[in-house]
Amino acid sequence: MIIAKRAYIQARTCTRLKRSLSSRASGILSAFNILANKEVDGVYDGQWKGSGEVVESKCPTTGEVLAHVKTASPAEVSEALAKTREAYLHFRNVPAPRRGELLRQIREGLANKREELGALVTLEMGKIRTEGVGEVQEFIDICDYAVGLSRMMNGRVVASERPGHSILEVPNPLGVVAVLSAFNFPVAVYGWNLALSLTAGNGTLWKPSPSTCLTSIAVTSIIAEILKKNDLPGALAGLVTGGQPVGEALVGSSKVDLVSFTGSERVGRVVGQKVMSRFAKSILELGGNNASIVMPDADLSLAVPGVFFGAVGTAGQRCTSTRRLFLHRQIASEFLERLQKLYISLKPGDPLDSDTLLGPLHTAAAVGLYTDTIEHLRTINADILCGGKGYDVTPFNGGNFVQPTIAIPKSVDMTDSIWSTETFAPILNVAVFDELDEAIGWNNAVPQGLSSSLWTRDLRNVGTWTGPSGSDTGIVNVNAGTSGAEIGASFGGNKSTGWGRESGGDAWKQYVRWSACTINFSNEAPLAQGVNFSTD
């Protein structure tokens, strides 16, 4: 019986690996030595391996299976954690500027493969080619940032009330950072975390989305070669692919000091509670549900294309995608007329083609979510101005293409699910307002708080929008869309978006442990606050 079962499994595996791969896909995968007729190792801890569940990587544009990936078994997750901890214990004593030199080399390695990696992101995730390359550029940019940061990770000298004393606030390496990234940015989010984590002197273990394993394997292979050239353990930037059990093992492990999680609010709540229960640190980047507000004095030649990209870019699958649009009554009709023309002009295409602006949704499940939301809009009698269905003609059979949609719900009650729940698809809900305060209230009335934008040329509106009575999101833009953040500032949101911060700004301070060090260089030992505890 056991022999027969093994024979069946082997036969199935052989059948699976004999399939042919389109030239469109094989050319991209060959740049990273990923072969259609061989299962791919999905675990790296200094050695490539994988003995867990075998998962498929599917192309969302064509529906074809790109490769089969051997994910991490429970034992391999445990071993990877142990090796990452061991690597950290060595790396924490490497001077920060030398860590910066490592980041400089990683930057060069990524830059040398920028176009190939960008194409792989497009192939496996589905975003258009320019966005795929742009995402790799984000990793390159944050490496540049981290090189400089390695010489500027400063503490502080604090004045002491006691004579002959100084107080130092000192940052030191934290430990092991687990990065759980999402499908929509399979390179950049890991890059934000890895660059700061390595600069801080930590070990990092990456668990990517199961549907973008190939991209994570390609990125890790580039970094692994650089670590090897520098005689550093590969587990400094380890990889464990897999599903929920792998994520749960990392989140619950006492060997992990910081969990950086990007994903849904539902899962993020579970992650946050689990990490806090063992008194570790977490960075949560969760739902967006972002709004743009357009005032009557706005420059529509900027605002219309800005909202268009915010709502349609990456087929509406960015955390910062524009989901809600609030138009002042004076310009609402003109704005919607212009916006609809852009929507109608969109045609689905192969995201690898440079002239394509609209690629597919990432999975069939995402198409189902889109369809359910459209059906809900119809049941509440919303006006669907354009879109609201799939395409009759698409560039490939089996692709997950849907029409970007503009809808006007009858109700503007932001507690209604159509407004308060984020749909990760290109659906833009519109409401009309009369006063800025009303629109700001709508912007702030939802649970999420990631990104927002105001389109205006009135300085008074800018002051209101960015001030204490303005937007309550983590990203507050003026005359710029909700989407397309740079790496120089910290990235993250408030409220149920999770309060986490990644990338630039002061985000690095989360990746270190802080110590307040009082140093007495006097011949006395006075107590603070004038306390006298003398026995004389």
C-alpha cells in the first residue's frame, strides 16, 4: 500500500513537471535559473532546501502555472529561526558603517538585475512593467538610504540634574526580525524592512506571500551571493516560504523580537495580539480605504489624472489605492465627465507590454471579491457610472481581468459597509460635498487611516487639512494622489491600519533596542530628585 502511494505521488509529480511553459514566462524565469521541469527550493538559511507542502506559482495574466515551490516544513522553520538567531549574535558586533557597506553591495546586486526582477514581479504578481521595475527601484533606493543611515544611527546626550553625570540614550541591535509581506508589493516591503534591519545589526527572516514565492526566491538568491562574498552567514537574510502555519510559527516564536506584518486588518489584529502576548514588538501595515478630496479651486488637469492613477494603478491593489472620492458640488459633474473618459479609454493588456496601463487582479479570489462588491452596489441601488463587470475580450484566456468601476452610492453614511470596508479591487465610490469640513469628517469616519489627499490651490485649505482638525491618516497629501510614496519619509498609517512605520524618517528606531545610560564621572553619588538616603 505504501509503495503504491509513493508511486502515485511520483507519477503525479512527473506529470506536473512535464508541462510546457510559454516563452513569455520561460524567458523571465531563466534569468534566475527557475526551470519549469524542476521543483524549486523555497527555504534558505545558508542552504537552499524545502521539504514542506509544494505550492503553485500562477501567472495572473494567463492563468498558467509558472513553477512548483517546495515550502518550509515545521522543522525547517525552526532550524531557520535558530540559524537566524545565531547569525544575529555574530552580526550585532559588526560596526554599523561596515553593515552599510554590505547594503551598498546589495544595492548594486539589485541594480544589476533591476529589469529582470521587475519583469518577474509583473509576471508573478500582475502589475504593469513600469510598476514592477519601480518596485525594485524602491528596494534600491532604501539601500541607498540605509548606507547613509549606517553612519547616522545616533542616540542622544541628555543633560543630567546631578553634577558630574551624563545620560546617554543608546540604540543597539534588537535581535531577529520576521518580515511577513503581502502579494501586492513582493519586493519593496521586504526591502524597506531588510535594509533597516541589517543596518541596525539584526538578523532577518522573510515569509513572503505564498502566491509570490518566485519573486522572493529571486531576491534572496541575489542577497545570498553577496553575503557569501562577505563571509557572512546566509541566515542573516533567510527565507521560509509557506502558508498560514509558517506565519503562525514566526509570529509565536520567542526567537523573534520584531514582527513586521503587511496584510489585512483581520489577520493583523491576530498578529498584533499574539506578538503582544509575549511582549515582543510589531510593525503592522494593514488596510487603507483611502480618500481623495477635490475642492472647487483645484487644478483639474492635475487632480483628474492623480485620482485616475490612485484608483486604477496596480489594478486597485495598492494599500494606498484611492477607494473613496469626495467632490465639491461645483466641480463634481465636470470632474466625473473627465474621469469617465479616462476609465473608458482603458484596455486590458499584457502587463509586460510597455504600453499597457491595466493588468489583471492577482487571483481568481480577488475577482470574486470584486464581483461580490459590484453585486452589493447594485443591491443598494448605487449608480454605476462605468465598469462593474469583467471584460468580454482579454489578451489571454484565464487571466483575472476586471473593469475598473466608478460608483455613486445613495448613502454617504461612512459607517455603511460600502464605505467603511476596503475592497482590494479597482472600485471607486464617489460622494458630493458642500464644505471642506464635511469632507474631512467623511475622510476620518472610517476605521482605517493610511493615506489621503486634498486637491486645492487655497493655502487656507492646506492649513486646515494638514492641521489638528484635518486628516487623521498617516499619509496626508496636497495636490498629490493617495498612492506613490517615496522612501525618504516613513510609510504607515493610523487607527486600524496599525500605527506601524516602515521605510524612511524615524522608522529605523523600531529596529533597535534603546537604553538610557546614566554615567557618573564624579566622586559623589547623589540621587535624583534630591532624595536623601544617607545613613549618616
